[in-house]
Amino acid sequence: MIDERMMASTAGRFCAAGATIANVSLGLSVLALAVLLFGNARGFGAWLWGLVAALGGAGAWYRFRLVFDAGVFADIASIDDRAIVARLAAFDSTLQVLAGRPREASATRTLPDRVRGARRLVARVASITVAQASIALLAAFAR
């Protein structure tokens, strides 16, 4: 049997680590904006720096999601094991109301489904950050 509290706690820590990766994405975006505003980037190089900055928008969204999910997983980890399923259903219902959707629009996701979703978020923000770093390196040498 899976210890759901431990799973939630670990997933929360994983999300927090992913948010740290997103901070690197933010730093690369700030660097790109500084080069565009104060540097001498022209032509293809300027376009590449613009792409680095634009990718930072997606990185910022994923950072928001990861920080939010880390808090949700911390809340789940503090719940008694017997109440987790009911609390997840209440959480999903609340999110649907906040999003303006009817309550019966989707079924409650299980904790393992939520952990898989968090792993996908971390993979996406890591991919964006690697892409930004690669493009920034290319842009630094572009003429």
C-alpha cells in the first residue's frame, strides 16, 4: 500500500525544486530583456534574445503552477490518510468553481494522477529552461 501522505510530501518537495529551475528561467528572461534594452543585439541575435525572453513567460506560468502545487501537496500531506480522498474531491470542486466551470465538469483526480501532473510540470519547466539557455548561448555569438 502506498503511503499517500509521504507521496504528497515528496511531490511537494519535487514541485519546490522545479520552482527553483523556473527561477533560472526567470533569470535568463531578465538577461534577455537587458540585452534587448541596453545591449547592441541586432538582426538575428535580437530575434534570438526575444525568443529567450518570450519563453520566460511560459516559465513564469509553470513557476506559478509549481509553487501552487507545492502548497497543495503540503496541505494534502497534513491531512489524515482516511480523509484524503474526500478532501481531494472538495479541492477539485473548489477549483472548478474558481475557474467558472460547472461542478460536475470533471471527475476527481487521484493523488498518483496529481503527482504525475506535477512531474510533467517540472519536465516542462526544465525543457523551457534548457531551451532558453541553449538559445541564449547561440544568441550571444550571433551576428
